[in-house]
Amino acid sequence: MTRQRLGVCYYPEHWPQSRWSEDAAMMKETGLSFVRIGEFAWSRLEPSEGAYRFEWLSRAVDTLHRAGLKVVLGTPTATPPKWLVDKMPEMAALDANGRSRKFGSRRHYCFSHEGYAQECDRIVEHLARAFGAHPAIAAWQTDNEYGCHDTVLSYSPAALQAFRRWCEAKYRSIETLNEAWGNVFWSMEYRSFDAIELPNLTVTEANPSHLMDFQRFSSDQVVAFNRRQAQIIRRHAPDAMILHNFMGAFVDFDHYALSDDLDIAAWDSYPLGFLERSSHDDDFKLRYMRVGDPDFQAFHHDLYRACGRRGWQVMEQQPGAVNWAPWNPAPAKGAVRLWTFEAFAAGAEAVSYFRWRQAPFAQEQMHEGLLLPNAAPNEAYHDVAHISKELDALNAQVETARAPVALIFDYESAWAWRIEPQGQDFSYFDLVMCFYRALRRAGLSVDVVPPTAAAIADRTLIIVPALFAPSYDFAEALAKSGGTVLLGPRAGSKTGDFQIAADLPPGVLRRIIDIRVKRVESLRPGARITLSGHGAFVRWRECLTLGEGVAPEFTSEDGETALARSDSVFYLAGWPDEELLTNMLRRVFLVAGISTLDLPEDIRVRDNGAMRYIFNYGATATDISALVAEATLLIGERLLESCGVAAFRRRD
Amino acid sequence: MTRQRLGVCYYPEHWPQSRWSEDAAMMKETGLSFVRIGEFAWSRLEPSEGAYRFEWLSRAVDTLHRAGLKVVLGTPTATPPKWLVDKMPEMAALDANGRSRKFGSRRHYCFSHEGYAQECDRIVEHLARAFGAHPAIAAWQTDNEYGCHDTVLSYSPAALQAFRRWCEAKYRSIETLNEAWGNVFWSMEYRSFDAIELPNLTVTEANPSHLMDFQRFSSDQVVAFNRRQAQIIRRHAPDAMILHNFMGAFVDFDHYALSDDLDIAAWDSYPLGFLERSSHDDDFKLRYMRVGDPDFQAFHHDLYRACGRRGWQVMEQQPGAVNWAPWNPAPAKGAVRLWTFEAFAAGAEAVSYFRWRQAPFAQEQMHEGLLLPNAAPNEAYHDVAHISKELDALNAQVETARAPVALIFDYESAWAWRIEPQGQDFSYFDLVMCFYRALRRAGLSVDVVPPTAAAIADRTLIIVPALFAPSYDFAEALAKSGGTVLLGPRAGSKTGDFQIAADLPPGVLRRIIDIRVKRVESLRPGARITLSGHGAFVRWRECLTLGEGVAPEFTSEDGETALARSDSVFYLAGWPDEELLTNMLRRVFLVAGISTLDLPEDIRVRDNGAMRYIFNYGATATDISALVAEATLLIGERLLESCGVAAFRRRD
Amino acid sequence: MTRQRLGVCYYPEHWPQSRWSEDAAMMKETGLSFVRIGEFAWSRLEPSEGAYRFEWLSRAVDTLHRAGLKVVLGTPTATPPKWLVDKMPEMAALDANGRSRKFGSRRHYCFSHEGYAQECDRIVEHLARAFGAHPAIAAWQTDNEYGCHDTVLSYSPAALQAFRRWCEAKYRSIETLNEAWGNVFWSMEYRSFDAIELPNLTVTEANPSHLMDFQRFSSDQVVAFNRRQAQIIRRHAPDAMILHNFMGAFVDFDHYALSDDLDIAAWDSYPLGFLERSSHDDDFKLRYMRVGDPDFQAFHHDLYRACGRRGWQVMEQQPGAVNWAPWNPAPAKGAVRLWTFEAFAAGAEAVSYFRWRQAPFAQEQMHEGLLLPNAAPNEAYHDVAHISKELDALNAQVETARAPVALIFDYESAWAWRIEPQGQDFSYFDLVMCFYRALRRAGLSVDVVPPTAAAIADRTLIIVPALFAPSYDFAEALAKSGGTVLLGPRAGSKTGDFQIAADLPPGVLRRIIDIRVKRVESLRPGARITLSGHGAFVRWRECLTLGEGVAPEFTSEDGETALARSDSVFYLAGWPDEELLTNMLRRVFLVAGISTLDLPEDIRVRDNGAMRYIFNYGATATDISALVAEATLLIGERLLESCGVAAFRRRD
Ligand SMILES: [Zn+2]
Ligand SMILES: [Zn+2]
Ligand SMILES: [Zn+2]
């Protein structure tokens, strides 16, 4: 088993070389094990074309190495230098309005530009050759936050050409494509692949099938871009881990697919910034402004755990106020520790803080670090020292076991309902989060997984909200799973071509529950379809006809089946409000034989193997004795303070 | 007299030919009389340049014919195929930002592009030659929903050249144009027609005279585009009706002018979608989410009746949930029938549903039809069968008589106040709707008409809100009309050149009431100019000086004349709130000698000749005995259910 | 001393020549002394290239002269005629999206285009030669409202080239620039000045140092553009005043710097339009909708007084409803007089109304004037006659003395916090206005001044909120000033390169108070950092460490120093709500030995030398006896009516 470790992100190129060894010593002293470096340094690694300057990086790596630190080395491809952009200006992405996205910040490249991809091959090859065998380098990070700043979709000529070839490879004949997209509608038929356009700047919305394929293509381009780097690195550093740092609430490419080329799925966790940017209402944002949404980080831990083939971690943990949200408050006292243990409770290999020292210049100068700009320790520096000691005391290991509950999260579904929300507030991500939150408030540890047979094997309960176009194989796997299954609204409603499922939704899922969705409607805020005493549907509801063996469990006051059941398969015919969600899940848990915990509102629980963690996201100390029972707390108190963390070993 | 009929919109090209005859049989059986087809099928009619493929359309028409159905054949010019766009890419419209509006949905053409117009001539000529004599084809529809998706205004080079020639034809000398536009202001003077620019991308707002002429020009281009098709069709199908399907709340071109080339003015009625997109507040939208605004459809019926030279109809009636509004709820039980009879009550020749069968693919896959995607009957299918029988029982005919009340609706006025709202919420359409709603709530049947002498002849009451620039002839006609006249705020305030009327507003209307508007002001939400006990002005108010023979009927608390009167002519000096509107109209009705009905809040009444219809837009059953009195109900009950329709013949 | 005078803006080119002498006579009769003309008349002065037509202007000037009026002659460079734009289309500015800003309104030029600048030299030279010696012409206005309609920043090729040269001149070596901007961050390093890009259309936000230098450059371009005109005019009209008309709440260029080339700083005061466009909430806007923000005009008077080397004035005073705000109500009765005396109370040389007569055509046709479009006197015409007589009675002179309180207002700071607000609602202008409002509500007359040693000499109290990057010299001057100093949040937090101040904020200001800002945070609406009983911080707060000699005066409930003090220097560590602002200033006034007035809510006071003015911005008459005491009112009553003005001479 793997010890859980702490790390930090560091930019030696920002500071005089004379400072490096002192930084390294402080890192070591405060309990950090590894350091990520290099990922934005192209202009220093190759100041002009072909003039490689790796010496400083060698010295930096050596300095860290000598201090006993491991290194994660980043490829610098998120920030091509100006000379490169000037050499091939057409490497820029074009935005949906057709404007070239210029040099002057980062991520100024189009994933489909072959010339740029070759430049990346070249710099990665040189770096991998130079550092692949360095004993300090434990892992390589490819690029940085793929897709950040809305960079997955590009409407460039390079993207257009590549998309045409992608369509050709997928459909082989243009007739097949026309059929799949339903291009007879509005005379949108193409006569050759070279006539295909990108789906931007159309007079009204483009064909959803067209949009979906463009989204799939764009995701594939990111995966392919990453794969080239991974393959080069593996050649030169066969023993190093390869990772990438994903983001939160970000679905623009398929993270499962990209992760096939990674060893470690890392992600960048900014609880306060993410909360500010979320769709939560002002009251919620105000309430949790200093701790973040109690379920948001956990959701991503559980999701990226499913991505990482050999592990997962937090690469950038918010250590103080950041600079990029609409408002940027400081974390509550204790929040950094709370977030760190939440990750470890979910089985993270490591939590790494961003960044070591606040830079006094450029775009992120207001982003706090472990050190202040003047090198004095900031609050989080002390937090880290404390956490490090606690980790040692706990002898914390990566131990996460398979959870009995699997919640399906699917990138195509996220794209589908963004393309066709049908009601303005139908957000796939928000809907999945509703279910996740309810499960977590019931004290359950959850695996967030893709819709594959493997992912749902041996589960007690499988929850499938709004799954766009399940494969026949997945429907089969559900049928044979033996677990209780809860299907959500819109599940199975389309084919992979983005057409309405044959003989009405839920299409292939009718295999497991014999219903037909004869009508759907979206509901404006304030409109509610009430179920006497059980809550209500909001935003979305469906009307079903029930086939053989299907009975209504809940019925709406206007007489429609709200929750249908066929043995251990349920279908929920709308977007549940909190009350309905709770009542409905209670029924489902009962059938599934799942027992839950009765948690105070802001308390959350997570098991990492036998280790149970309890977290207090509330503003006041809360008695958790009932949850601890006879166990001995290894950290924390039974009256768990605000932002407090408690841990104990379960005996069962 | 004409029997009132039902129809449907159908896309044979979406379905296998083997299905057509069954569809036709079902149509006939459910009581439909006619079918609209063909209007988006260019890529199937001419898959490559000059390769006409009309056989399938012939077969489809024949199939319908054999089933005893009539056909409305659409020209496919709203959806030029890709090969045509590739042949002449400059046929695209440019949006106000100068971006080309691309292929990939529909309406991707610029009305000013002569090359595209010739292609349209060609395809229409071929179609008209092929089908002009077919006995099934009762009518031709030109194009589809001109202007939908904001396509009237185009800023293309073709539009620029055409606009210059339009200006030259109108003004003859550039000095005359400079004078008319007041171009001395800000040195905007042109030295030749070829120096004129389109009024987009200016540093701050363009000259309102410039904007107005560009809007007039753009409207004229639509009219001319339509006329070319109409003339070709008439040559080959001299006995067929020519129609076009207009939209709701849409004023981007002059529908009166375009209708001079039509026989039938049709329109597309989507009560729920229109409500969602309207400027009503959330409470109103929630209240009527399943029936629509009780007055919106009726307004358009009354408007398009004034457009159709030989009749009018609904071409696309919403039959279920649609896909294009921010939220898309399902209609209330009974709502489709309610809407259908509302149209017949207003004298529609026909109501046609959109569409026969929900398509499982492309942009409108979430738009319900009479059949579900799997061909099973949807709710509206049954509604239609029911309605059809009731129509037979009623022996329903087009009987509408001239209404005693005329409400002026003028497209130039809509453009004018959009160009120069002066207060952010001054909407001409909303203001006219205020008056319309108040008239309808008083139980009156209204004609919505253009500002012409003919339209106001023999009226008891003529209401003229915010009429931009009345002609001298219209002012004369008002003076001689003999009816009571109510002028609204901003009426007569400008000349046709978009200059302030000579010697102050109301300009030529001073001919009928001797006042001068010495000051106007717009009022932010919450600001009210109160009239003790009579209500208040909101949004807009004017200060008047009164001339000979004019007396204040209402006065504001700050001492200004709120309602001026000179014999049977009234001038209302602001935007009335509901209370003021009611009180003021009561006074006006009294002078006009108009008697009104006392209707419960959600009840509406409409006479079609001697047939009186009563509608219940409310959520609860309502007693309408007082309205029915001694008459015998032909349909409906005296306790009129929610969404209920009652009808009886008046004896007077 | 200078008599305070009235004037008006006039457009003889809009009216027939036959009308001019009657206009002039009416102007004289109503008490006006001078007339501004000519500033938009280029197309009449030079209808085609080189064809100068100055005769009409001569006749207009002579007509005014003969009537005893002085003239301010404007250069017409804000409105280049169409032939000039057609000759050099690349003179257009490009907006941030890269779109050319077209002809058709005004200000359609890029400040960096040398070709256009030469055309301006030429027309100004011709005008100055023709009219420089005319005895009627007392002053010249350069251009009109520089920067109006967002025209300071241009992203044109001309701007790009000029910016590169500007950077080169500033930094000399590209390494120095890279260092100053911190371009090592994200590999943004440039290898030559010719590689520099403009900071628009970047993928995410550009480097703040880059944005700041681009803003400085853009401001410099405006200053240089103005200087060329000023130098030409001075050569030909050495005795005339040179002025420009600034705007309100407008900070896009450095008005202090531009004013070095002016004699008179004029500004255009539209109290109602500015209120509508402000960030005030709806209640405030509704409350003051007819009088404007009681402190907004006064602030600008006090600011532009610091700009004018030889005086300042109002060039365009709103006389009625305008046309350009979201809503445009009419002023309250008395408001025009109130605004006029507010300017004189602050020491204005003149107040000039915009415009003489409402034009019936073009963009501003809904903007009221002293005359109605039909030449009848409008309300303000009568107001002016009245004001003129009162001015005579008062023998009103420019007398303003140096105020004991100086409030620092700095354009770079406005740019800095717009570039890096860090919290969405952190507006420098709003913050300074908070302080200004509080000072004025305490009855104090204030000088708004730049951060220079000269400006703060001999002040009792110096208030320095959020000063971006104070120079060492200014810090020195503060240290030696002898006055009480109040530093506000973010003061001294950056270097001029837009980097965090060395050894933490407040950087060079630590010279006067030994603190360090170790953390800052922005607070969403509703979040408050409370100080028991003293109010709260909103929007922004900082955490300090206190050095030698510094003690906390106020402490927040969470234990941080909210107001630090070191002798007579205070540092306020956040954005104060109204309660905290009042409590904190009370403490500061006490230390400074400043006595204040106890004013009713809507009453304001301003001293012009010995003359004290009292204004009532409220809706009801208010007793001001306590403020007048034994003095004799020269105008106004002790029960001061709504919109009332009172004046008396203080004896102290
Ligand atoms: Zn990041
Ligand atoms: Zn339609
Ligand atoms: Zn102005």
C-alpha cells in the first residue's frame, strides 16, 4: 500500500537561484515530499528556436533532489513562447465567433494544429531525453489543465480539416452521415465530407448530431494530443508515472478516455473559487463562502479515482485566497486541513498545494501560496506542517475499497444536455450532483464511474441519471448486475446519433424496465409537479406508459407515474426537489438493503478502507459521538469543531 | 361562405414511402382536410445543381390526393442546399457584427443577393410548372417564416449596394437625403449615394433616420423577394391561393405590404413558446404556462385578418410541448382545442397543426406532433378528432364582420420606437397589447388595422397609440371619420423622415385636437405619475399645452393634463397602468356609446358573425350563465371548465 | 477676481442664417455671456478636401459678437467627414474584438493614427489662422469629450505600432520590460519590442502590467493628440484660453496630464443621466431621479478645479431631459438652478447650458434645450434668466480657497483596480466617492487632488484611498506634511510595474505607518466583517501585522486590526460600510482637529471663499436656520424649499 503524501507546486524560474536551496530546505522541513515544476517554462527552456537551455532546470531538480524531495516535471506545452507563435500564427485556436485567440496569457493553441503538435513532440522529446533518467523525477505531468479557459473547442481551419477527416473515418460514406444526423431535415444534406462545416455561426442552432460529433471530435483531439506526449515520455522514462492535472466541474473532454494514457489522474481543487462560479444561489454561497460546497470536492475525488489507472491525487490544492473567482475570500481557519483530509479520506495518493510562494507579478499575483511574496510563511505553511505530522501519526495509506453504491457519470451525457437542455436550467452536472449530495448526506461512500459493465460489477446500488445513449452492452450489464438500479430522467432517451431512441425512450433500457416515455416537459422556476406528501418535480418531468411488470411507486397529483418500479429497477420520471429525492432514495435503499447514517446537516463521512473520517463543514462545533460510538478517535474530538476532522478505525 | 377546416404540416421526405398512405388515411380519418408539404425539401428536390428529382414529391401529393386531402405546397427557398451555398458563398447574410451567417440550420441567405434570388426563381419556376396544374394543390406557400431567427436585417455587401440604390431611388439627390436625415449633425453628410454606409458598427448609435430607412429598405427587400415567387406561381397556378406563414410578436418587416402579394395571410401560433419569450413577468408566465397569454393569439388573429386579402388562417398550431422556448411545458388538457376555436372565432379559414409526426432527428426532435416518433397517436391527435366533429356539428363558417372598434397597429411605429425607445422599456408592441387586452377584457371584438383611411371607415371607436408619423391623409380621415378617436402617447410625434413633428408633436394630428407636447420623459420602474384615484402613468409621460376647444379630462397630481379631450377626440399623455387604462377607457366608451361586457378575469369572448364564443383561460370552472342568458349552447356548458369553449348563436 | 458667468452651446449650422440674430438677441437678453460653437462642423467647414468654407462661421461669430456675446470656438476633430474617412479608412479605431468602428456617428478615429493627426493639424491650423485674432473669440475648445463612447483604447495596427515604440522608449531594453512585467510567468517573454502584442483577445486575461502599460500609452496618445492642437492654436491665438470639455465618472485617460496643455478644465454635467448610469441601487436612483446624486456633481467640480491651470467651468449643463440614459426623466422644478449654483459654489468661472435649441433631427433630437424645437422658450430658458439676475445680485466671483481636506484621486489607481478588481464590485471610483460623500455630509469643503507633494502641502487632513503605486516622493511628502493622513485599503499595494509592493503592501507607505498587509480578501454581497458597534467591512478587507509604534484603533470581531494608527497616520484595512465610515472619520477628524457640521440628510454646504452656499437635494422644505445662524441670506429662505439654494457671507 501507498503512503499518502504532501507536495507543492514550485516555479524556480521565478526566483533567484540563490534562493532555491533555502526553499527546498523549508519544503522538506514542513513535511512536503514532492515538488511539481516546469510546466510553464518553455520560454526559459528554449528562449529561441532550437536554443535549448536546460541547465537551470537541471540545477533546480538537483537542488530539490539533494533536499530529499521528489519531482513531478511538467511539459511546458500549455505556454508556447512568442517566437513559436510568430513562426506559425495559424496555430491559434479560433473562438466560436471566428476570432483568433491571441498570445499574451496561456493555452494559445489549437489542438488540431499538426505543426504545433510537432513542436510539442520536439520539446517533450528533448526534455524527456534530458530528464527521463533523473532519479529525482518520479512523475511527469503533460501540459496543464487541458481545456482551461474554454480551449477544447476551436473553430480554426485546422480543426475544420481534421473534423472532416474524423467524420470520414467514422461514417465512411456521406450518406451514412446524412442518415445519422438526419440531415434531410432543413435540407442540411452534404454531398461529400469536404462540404462539412463546423457548427458555429449558423443562423439558428446547428443540428444536435452535428454539435455532438464536433464535441466528440474535439475531445478526441485532446486525447490524441496528450497521447503523443505520453508516448514520448514513456520511451525515455519508462518507470515514471505520467499524470495530468484535471479541473473541477469541467466536462469539455472525456476524462476517462484521456486517462487511458495516464498512470495518475490528478486534479486541481479550489473549493472557494469553484463555489463562487457554481450555479448555487446566493444564500448557499454566502453560507459556505469560506469552506466551499461540502460535496463538491468529494464528488471530484470519487470521479477522478475512477479515471486514474494506477492512482489519483490532488495536484493543486487551494491554500488561501485565489485571484480568479468573482469574489475571493480567504478560507476559514482549518479549511485547508479539512480539504486535505477529505482528499486522503477518498484515497488520494497525494495532496499538493498551489503554490509554494505567491508571485508578486503577472496574472496570478493575488493568488496566495504557502509563503507570502516576501518569503515569510503564510497561514497554510503552518497548516501543512501540522497536517504532515498528523499523516505520520495516522500512518495514512491509500486503502479505498470498491463502494457498494455506483453513481454513473458520463461525459457524452454532459455534452448532450448542454447541446439540448430543452429547459434552460437542465444541467447534467447539477443533476448528478443532486444525487451525489443526497447519497453523501446519507453517509454513504460512493464511486463515481463511467457507464461500463466493469464499473458496475458487484454493486449493491447503481444510479443512472440522464444517461444520454447507453450502449446495448451496458443495458445488458445492468440487467445482469444483480444490484438495485435507479434510472433517472432522460436516461436512455437518445441513440448515439442523437436521435430519439427507437420506439420511444428509454430505448435500450426498456430491456430492464418496460416503460415508454410518451411526453417530456421542462418547467420554469416556480413550477412544481407535486406528489402528495412526497415532494415534487421541478425543472423537468416525464409522462410514462407502464408495460408488463411495472408498477407506480409514486404518483403525481395530476395522475402520472412519478416513480416506476419493476422488481429492483426504478425509473424516476423527473428532476426531484430535495424532499422527493430523500423520500425516493429511502424507498430505493430499502429495496437495495443499504443502511444509511443520520448525519447532522453539515457533517460528512468518508471511509478510506477501515479508516472512517468525519468532517464538519458547519460554522459551529457539533457532537459526533453517535457516529463514533465506541471507537477511539485518532484525530479530532467528539465535539467536532468548525472545519474539524476526526478519524478512527472501524472494527467490522 | 367558407367552411372552417383543419390541416396539418407533413414531411413525407422524413419517412419511408411505404408509410405515406397509412399517414394519409389516418389524417383523413381524424378529420383533417389539407396538408402542407415541401417547404424545406430543396436538397431532395434538387440534390445537385440542375438535377431535379420531383418524382417522390409527385408520389407524395398523389398519395394525399387519393386519400381525399388537399395540399399546400411550399417553396423550399428557406433552406438552400449546401452545393448552392458553396457555389455562391457571398449569398450569406452578414450579422450586425459583420460575421457571415453560415450554412447548417436554415434561412442562410441575404434577401438582397440577386444571385440567390435568381436561383429561387429557377426552383420555384420548375416546381410551379411541375405542380401548378395538379388538382390536389389548393395553395402555395412561399418560403417559410420570413425573418425568423433575425434574418431580415443583413449587413452584407449585397445589402449595402442595394441600400445605396434604394436611397437614390427614394431621395434622387444626396442633398435631399442629407436634409431629411439631418446629416449636418455630427458632420454626417454624404457627398454621393455611393458613400452611404450601413448603420452598424458605428462608434455610438447611428442616426435614427438612417436606421429607419435601413429598416424600411430591409422590409422592402423581403416584400420584393416574396413578390418574385408569387408572380412565378401565379403564372403556372392561376387558381391556387398564395400564402405565407407569418410569426407572432414579429415586426421586422411590413406584413401589410407583403400581404398585397398574397391571397391568404397565415401565421404560426405557439401560445406557450411565445409566452415564455414575452416580456411578461414571472408570475404571469407561471400562471398561464399551460394555456398561454389569453390575449396574444387573439391579437394576432385580429391583425392577420387585416393582412389577408382573401382570408387568413393558422398554418402552424402548437399541438404539444415545443423545443425552442427557454422552458417548454406541455399544454393543459384542452388547451389545443381552446386555441383552435379561438382562431375559428376570429374567422380563420383553417387551423393547421405543426406537425403530423414528431421527427426523431435534428433540431426539432423535441417538438411534439400529432403522432409520437413511433407513430402512436399523441394527445393532440385525439383532440383533433374531437374538434373536427364539433366543427361539423357547429357547421362552422368564416363569418367575421367589421368590428366597431379599430386598433391601429403600424410596422413603422414598431421600428421607430425600437430605434428610439427613449426609455428602456418603451415597447410599441407591448403598448398596443395593453390597449388590446383592455378592449378584450371589456368583451369587445376588435379589428387590428393599419393607419389607412379605408381601415378606419365606419368605426365607432378608433384607437391610435404611439403612431410614429401619420400621413396627412390619415389625419384627414380621422377628422372625418365620425367615430370617437383615442390618440396615445407619442402619436404623431415625428415626421416620416424621423424628425420631430413641425411645431411640436402631435404634428399633423393637431388637425383633430389642438395640443402641443412641450415635454416628454421616460420613467424607470417604480416611478409613477399619479392621477388621484384614476391610476397612474408609468414608463412614459408627456406635458401638454392645450389649444382651442381642448379641455383636460384627467389631470395628474403634479398639475399636468393627463387626458385631453376635444369633442370626441382624446389624447392620453402617457403610458397608463392597468387602473388608469380601465378608468380612461370607461370614459372613452361612454363618449363613443360603446357597451361592454363584465367578464370574469380569465374569460374571453369573441364573435364570429352571429356565433359568439366564450373561452375560459383560467384554471377553474367558471359560471358563464350571465353571458349566455337565454341562448342555447351549441358546445360547452354554463359552468365552463378550465380551458373550456362555449358557443351559441346570438339573436339580435 | 473673475465674475461668474453663464453661457450656452449653439449650432448655427443647424438653423437658417436668418434666425441667427434673433437667437443672439435672446441669448443676450436672458443673461448669457458666451456661446460655444463649431465643434462638430467639419463637413460644413471643409465639404470636400481642401475646399474650406469658413464664411458662414465668420458670419455666425460676427452675429454673436455684435450682440455682445463672447465665443468659444471648437475644433471639429471629433467628427471627421466622410470624404476624409474614405481617403484613409485605416484611421478607424478597432474595438477589443478587432472590429473597425465605422463612420456614422462621431469619434470615429484612432488616436494613434498619424495620418489623421496630420489632417487635424491642417484643419486646426486653418481655423486658428482664420479666427485666432477675432475679438469675439475668448477661448478655443479642442475636439469634444475625448474618450466618449469608449474611444480611448484602440486595437488598430496604428495603435500596435505606436505602443511598441512607446514601450521601447520607456524600457529601452526588452529584458527590462520582461522583468518589469514578470513575463517569465506563463512564458510570456518577448525577444524584441516588435514582438509585443496588444492585450486584447488573449485566451484568458492578459498580464496586468501589460494592460496597465497599454492603458498608460493610450492615455498618453490622447494627451499628445490634444497637445498638437493646443500648440497650433497658441501660435495663432496667444491670448485666448484653451479648454477641453471633460466628462463625468470618466477615467480612461489622465485628466491631470492632459490639463497641462489647457488653461481651463471644462466638464459636461448631466446629473440625471449620470445617476441612471451609476452603480447606485434602484432605491437611490428612484429617490434622486429628478435631482441627481447630491454629491456627484460636487465631486467633479472639486476634481476638475484641480485640473484647470487657470480655472475651470461647466461647459454642458443639463437643462432638461436628455436622450442617452436608460431612462430620461425631466429635472425637478428648480434643479437646473440648484446644479448651476452648486458649480458656482465650487468656484466655477462659468456654467454653460447644452444646448440652445433642441434639434428636431438626428441622434440627439430627444435632448432638451433652452428653446423647444419650435423656438419657443423651454423651462430652462426662464431658469437661466432668473439665475442670471441672482448672479448679478450676489456679485458672484471665483473665490475658492485651498480646502483643509485633500482627497487623493489618481487615474492610474482607477486603471489598476479596473484591471485587477480581485472582487467583482471593487470600483476605485465608487470607493473614492464613498469618502467624498462622507466628507461632504460632514459639511466639509474638499479639494480632490492628484498624489503630488504640491497638492497636499498645507492640508489639515489628507485622505488616500486605494492609491495604486505611490511614488517615493509622495510618501516623503506625506511624511513631512504635518497633516493627519488616512490611508485606505490597497493603498501602496503595488509598484509602478504592477507588481506587489516590496516586502508586502503598503510598500513605500510603510515609511509613514509601519504595517504589513499579510492577506487580502474580497467579499461577496451580504458578507460582512463586523466591528462590534462600529459598523463593518464589506466588499474588501485586509489582515495586517503591526510594526513599531502602530496600535489598533478599531478591531474586527474576528480579531484583526481594522483601523491602525501611528500618531497622526491611520490605515483603514477594508471597504467601510456607511456606519463604519462615519465612526472612523469621527475619530480621524478629532485627531486632525477638524470641526464638522451636523447636516440634515439631503442638505449640502459649499464655501466659495467667504460665500457659503446651502443646497437642498431633498423632496421637502427643510429648516436651515441652525446653519445660517445670525447671517443674512442673500438668496434663499431659512425654510429652504426642495431644490432650494441659499447663500450668505460668513464672517470669520
Ligand atoms: Zn491552475
Ligand atoms: Zn415554424
Ligand atoms: Zn456631450
